[in-house]
Amino acid sequence: MKEIKVYLSEKDIPRKWYNLAADLPTPLLPPIGPDGQPLSPDKLAPVFPMNLIDQEMSQERWIDIPEEILEVLYRWRPAPLRRAVYLEKYLKTPARIYYKDESLSPAGSHKTNTAVAQAWYNKQFGIEKLTTETGAGQWGSALSFACQLIGLECKVFMVRVSFDQKPMRKAMMQVWGGKCVPSPSEETQAGRDILQKYPDTPGSLGIAISEAIEAAVMDTSGKTRYSLGSVLNHVLLHQTIIGLEAKKQLEMISEKTPDVIIGCAGGGSNFAGLAFPFICDKINGAKIDIIPVESASCPKMTRGEFAYDFGDMAKMTPLLAMMTLGHQFIPAPIHAGGLRYHGMAPLVSQAIIDKLMAPRAYDQLKGYESAMIWARTEGTICAPETGHAIAATIEEALKAKEEGKEKVIIFSYSGHGLLDLAGYEKFINNQLKKYILPDEELKKSIKSLDGLPKIPS
Ligand SMILES: *Cc1c(COP(=O)(O)O)cnc(C)c1O
């Protein structure tokens, strides 16, 4: 029998996160205010605790993981590296396909990795309550879980369409003590404004973020902060534990550096978590194809612009230099809720501009088709987001077969789909639409970049 699971023991867990900002060939552009001036850290202080703001701006290559954070992560980390031998056999590919199984975390995805870290830093700073947004509900449940264990209150604004599609996610948040409302809600000015303009809106992450930030900064006690589940530098930093573990695990079985690295990318965090620790090798000459995979209904990396844009619809965030569809973008109600964000993490965006990685897009039917092949070979039911990564993995494995090459492919299995079965059911009954963003809609939403400060050329 081939070895198909590689475990690390607790004592081998990585003790430092890796910060790509230290090694990017082009220095990261700073966040700026609407006046075009770089943002001073104190401007962010009403929104984030200062210890996380420091981390956001850090240029240190390695950052210690506090022992108390590891104490919580031990519940499921180190996560296994698995080999998808059954899929390999089905595809008759000479490629060896590995994946990091992030579906084993208590909330079911990689998001707990940063949720625990963010809750801990907030607690250290004296914060008592966190507000956040959630798309598919993975982030809201991860943060509810983390807040419960660390001892914070948690309030979640959940994108309306997902709130309706995935009611059990709300129950999950409640089990861990989180409070969840559909967004747009009547609780914030941002929410009320949108509801007045678009009463039937399915909602978007951009709207839910506006609401969560507003709810944090309006708390006059000063004990509430906002927490974001992806996109920002410190979030991607916390996720690098995935790739750092994977490196050790590949070494343990004497496997070579991967030829191909794949992850689905909504805001970029699970993809970056796996890929960034390997990018160092690529910058130093290793030949690795690194592929972030997005939804064709929300194609900021393959069809968007690299521009300064807001992270939310109500323009409450600083302007970030990122690949974007424009902050006014309202994505189609696809089931992969985690892939419905208009912008891509600045670190990932800059790495794409620097040609360190090459993005790809698939529509949701391709995602579910691939997820079904996976479930019927490997056996597990993945999140619809993860299905997009599997689509690219299958394509790469078939390419290796054509070329007759024994490639090593590794991808991030970002989450399970046990609360996404309604989407699977629709797919099986042919009720899902193939949704690719039409050009006219793209042009319209890109217009929301007009008048914003430009990236200096
Ligand atoms: C949130 C989520 C994603 C997308 O978010 P990233 O920050 O790009 O990782 C992908 N897969 C799952 C299972 C998710 O919950």
C-alpha cells in the first residue's frame, strides 16, 4: 500500500509564520486614504487593534506564533497532507496529487487558522467584542468558534443569499455563542441605505463588510473591533502555517518540490497560505506553476483591473492596491459564497503582476462537476469553493498525462461541503446555472473605480 496520509506530531508544528512582504520583488503598495496619501496606522485604530495593525504593516520575514495560539490550534493541527491516489487512478495520470486537508478544523475550513489568531490578539489588546461579515458562513462560524474559546463576543453580518441558502451555518455560529443577522440589515446606516435602493438585493460581502465596520466603530465603549476573514496581509500571514506544514510533510516522505500549486481564491487566504512558503523557492529559481483559481462569475484576477479600490461598498475601508471588479460589484448568487468578493488580496495581486503566479477561472458547473468526481473517487464531499481548486487539479493532472510527466501537484482542500448539500442537490437536479460575468456588467462595475486615486506607473 502506498503512503497516502502524512501526519506531523504536535512538536513539529511550525512556530513562525512566513511573511511574503519581506521577499516580494516589487514592494507592496501601501493602503491609502481617499486623498491619495498613505494611511497612518492610527487611522486604522478604531477598526483593528494596534498589535494586528503592526502585523499588517510588518516587513519581517518570520513572525513568532504565540504559544497560546498554538494551544488552540493543536485541537486539529498539524493538518494531514494526503495523497489523492484514487483520483490519480481514475484519471490514469502519472502525476502525484497531494492536498492539505483543512476541512478537519472544528468549523470545517482553513478560516479557523486566522480566526484564532485574530481573536487572541484582540483579547490581548483588551477588546471584548468582534464584528465581522461572512459569505457562505465559513468565516462567521470560524470566528464564532475562536471567540468562544478565547473569550470574546462575536457579531456576524451574513450575506443574505447565503443566509437563505445555508441556514445551518447560523445554527453553528449560535452553538459557539455568535450572533448572526442577514445582510443588508436594518441595524446599520449602510444596510438601511442599500435596502432602500435595492430592496431585493441578494447582498454581497462588500455590503456586509460596510455593516460590520460600522457596527464596530459606532460602539462608543471602544471595546469593539472589526475582524476580516481574508484579503489583508495579516490574515494571509496566519494562513502560511498550511504551506509551512506541507513543506515539512513533503520532506518527510522525500517528495520533491511541487511542480504545480493550486488553491481556490476568494480573497486569497487559503491559496496564499499554501502557496506563499513555496514562492520563496520560485523567487530563487525553482520552476513551479502557481495557480490561484477564481469563480468565472467573479473574475477579478483574470478580467479585473489592478487598481486602488475600496474593500467595501460603503467606502469605509482604506483604498487597497488590488485586482478588483470595482467596489460596487454585486456578484451573482452562486453557491461558492466564499468566491463572491470583488477584490483580491494585495499580496496575491502584486505576485500576479510580478508573474509569480497565473490565475484561472471556472464557472460553478465545472466546480460541482469536479467536486462530484472527487466525492465519487476520494470519497469526501468538498465545499463548492474547493471544487474550483479540484477543477484545476484535474486539468493539470490530465496535462501531466498528455506530457507523460510524473509531476507533483499539491492543492489546498480548503473546506468540507457538508453544509452545502443544497447546492449539490441543485447540481444533481440540473437546477444550477452556468454563470459567467457578462462584459457589460464588468464594464459597469469597473466604472466605480472612476475618480479614485490611481496606482503610480
Ligand atoms: C472562505 C473560503 C474560501 C475563499 O476564501 P479565501 O480567503 O480565498 O481562502 C475558499 N474555500 C472555503 C472552504 C472557504 O470557506
